[in-house]
Amino acid sequence: MSPFLDIYGLTKNRDAATIDRFLDTYVDREASEDRGDEELMLAPLDDSADLGRLEDAEWEPALTLTHSIERGLAYPRRSFTIHLKSKRADINGVILSFTKDDQLVLGLYIDDEGMWAENALRAKALLDQLVEHCRCYLGWIVAEEPPPASEAAFRAAVAHPVTSYFYAADRSIAVTLTLRQLEVLRAAVDRILPSDDFSSGWDAGVGDYLQRQFQGDLSGLIGFYRVGLDALDAEARKANGAGFVELDASAQDALLSRIDRGTLMDAPTFEARFFRLLVEHAMEGYYSDPGNGGNRDGAAWRMIGFEVRG
């Protein structure tokens, strides 16, 4: 079974209107109404008890979605989670979780198989929608973790900026970039290798190539990438008053050219080193064997007339 990316938003609006808005947008209510013999796992009211221990939980019949929601609204200190069927083809499932501090965690999850970077950006777009539509004030994107049971638990999980986690095949090694860093990386790669008659660098799989390398040969450079991408974004704001992603292509090219020449005022040597390394890795990903994650469908080889024989 392929892994999932969980997308969570925390809202203080534990009320019927917020729940209805959330359900109407994301949930197949008819298919989710009858809960069959499902039971609600209510976390204990005793804060000293272990929320993860099944034997410490209280159980009661869920009956229907309507009944379960009424239960959650009537008892603001009870924490439990309901998994619901999605009405949207781009979302695999929906989570409604009542926290122990009278709030709601609203969750969506999507298939994380295939193009890691595209999945992360899609998750970020869904989180943005969730935050705006349901007035969530905290957001978290993570691979296959249960929803936090309180604001304190949520803040502990998102101590760093909302982050998408990229995993090795066994899911035991996490390589992380913030979603902003990922967006900057994508924009920079697409200026290094812009589209013409052929795909841009990112569309040709450079992002997937880097993901594989971050889990292998480039694992020691992930910190260098984080600092470099943040520096690139900061330079864009200083020079143009907007982040690198928000600049038009000509402004992005001009900034990258200045970085390459080392003519920036702040840390010019570091930023030039990072940019040249990024160019090198982008080229590797673009022209390498498709088996390494980049050069999707051999597009770069076709562009240069390279033909695989045998």
C-alpha cells in the first residue's frame, strides 16, 4: 500500500456551522452517515493517562455521523477522531477530530506515491484552501501521523514552519524542506532549465532526481540546500521587494545572474557556490538516466538526439 500525506488544520471554531462547511466541501455525507458497528475511541479526561493506549480509552457506539458530531459538540473536552469518505477524486479521505481543549482538527489525506515534489505542492494547496475556508490557524503536513489531540500537541508537532516530509523507501529516514524552500527550488530549477519545445527542468523530473539524491549521495548537503534556498529567497526580497517565487522570469534571471557573478552585498561567495552547485545537480537530473528519477521519459535524451540501443 502506498503511503499518504496527511494535511491538518486546527481551528478554534468547534461548532456546527464550521463542521457543516467542512463536510459540505470535502465529504460524501451520504456514504459517511451510517457508521455501522464502528465505535468512537474517546480519549480519557485524565491528562495523566496515555492518549495512545487503547486500554485507557473509553469506547461507545458511533451509530451515525450526525450522532458522533452531536457527541463532540455536547462534550467540548472529549477527544476522538472520525474517518470519512471523500467526495473529491483528488482527496483519498477526510478526518474530523475533536480535541480535548474544545477545538477541531480538520484533516485531508492524499496518496503520496510517485512524484514527491508535486504531491507536496498539491498538499500545500489543499492546506491553503483548508485554512482559508475553515479559519484554521495552524497547519501541518506530515506522512501518516494521527491528528494531534490538543493545541499544545499541535504546536509541538509544528514547531518549525509547515513542512512536507520526504522519506526513504522504508519511511525511516526523513529528508525535509519547508514548502517555501521547495517552491523556491522549483522556481530556480525552471530558470536554470526553462521550457521551450521540451519540458522545463522541474517537469522533466529534476525534483524527483534531487529527492532520491537527498536520501543518498547528497544527504550531507540537505542543510546547505536549506540555507541556500532561504538566502536566495531573502536576496529576492531585498532586491525586488518580493520573494523569488513571486518574481517574473526576467527578474529571476537577473538575480540568478548577479548571484553567479558574486556581485551581491551579503555572502556573495556562499550564494555563488550554492547556485553553481544547484546548476550542476539540475543538469545531472535533467540529462541522467531516467532510472535515477530525472530525465522523465528520456525527454532530455530525445532533445539532444541521444538514442539508447540494445
